Amino acid sequence: EQNAKLDEELELLRQKDEEAQGYLETDLADLEATSQDLGIKVDIGEDGEILNFDDIVDTYARDMMNLETAYNNATTEAGQEQLQEEMDALQEKIDAFEDAKDRYYDTLDVMNENEERRQEIIDEQMQNNFDKWSGELELDIEINERDLELLEYYLSKTEDNVYAMAEAAALMVGALHELGSGNVGGQ
């Protein structure tokens, strides 16, 4: 049956969701850790979206600009080297955050696609059930119409038979009446 195959697909989606949920937890932990490294806590909404993504980007962009300004204003080569190391370290943190964000969103996308497919399957199963019920109803109506036509046929035959029986009874009553009067054989 179609719904049985759809049930199997739902089970596969459930298994994929369990696996993806594990990845999502890992990805979220990485995302939180890398945002902390940048000095800001990531805020995740109910739908999984990063609510304060712009704030995080503004923070690390501002920090990088401050380091670049300090680098450009440094008066010694040692000072510039120190600031370059800080900029490189910040860039590594930014890259780690961006990678964690991408992995997190990739996993979230997989889970959202699974949810959309799950809903499509449920809708398809409901349509299958409706079609089956609708077909059974049509079949029942067709059977009832055939039964009605057959009943009408039998009633018409019964009417004919009742009419014939009434004639036969009248003839018998007439014959009995003649027998009782002694008028048998037309005498």
C-alpha cells in the first residue's frame, strides 16, 4: 500500500533527524564557543536562527578595525609585529566562528528539509486516506443504486405476479360459487 511505503520513509526521516540532532548539538556548542572567543554570546531563536548575528559581526569588525588602526599608528616594528599577531589571532577566531556558523546552518537546513518532507508525506497519506474513503463511498453508492434498480425490477415482477394471483383467485372463487349453486358445466 502507498501509505506503508510512506511510513517507511517517515521512519528513515526520523532516523536522519536523530543523527542530525546530534550534529546540531555539536555545531551549536562550537558556535557558542567561537562566539565567546570573540567576546559575545550567541543568541539562538526558537526557529534556530542566530538572533544577534549582526551584533557579533559588528563586534569582530570593530575589534579588527581597532587593531588595524593601532597597527597603522604603531611607532615601532615590535609594536607592529605584536599587533599583527593579534590581528592574525582575531582573524583565526573570526574564521572559526564563520565555519561553525556555516556548519550549524547546514545542519539546521537538513533538519528543516526533513520537516518539510515529513509534512509532505503526512499530507500525501491524508490524501490517500481521503481518496480511499471517497472511493469506498462511491462504490457503496453505486452498489446501492444497483440494489435499488434490482429491487424495482423485483417489485414490478411481484406486481405482475400479484395481479395474476388475484385473477386466479377470482376465477377460483367464481368456480367455487358455481359448484355451490349446482350450476356446473353451464347447466
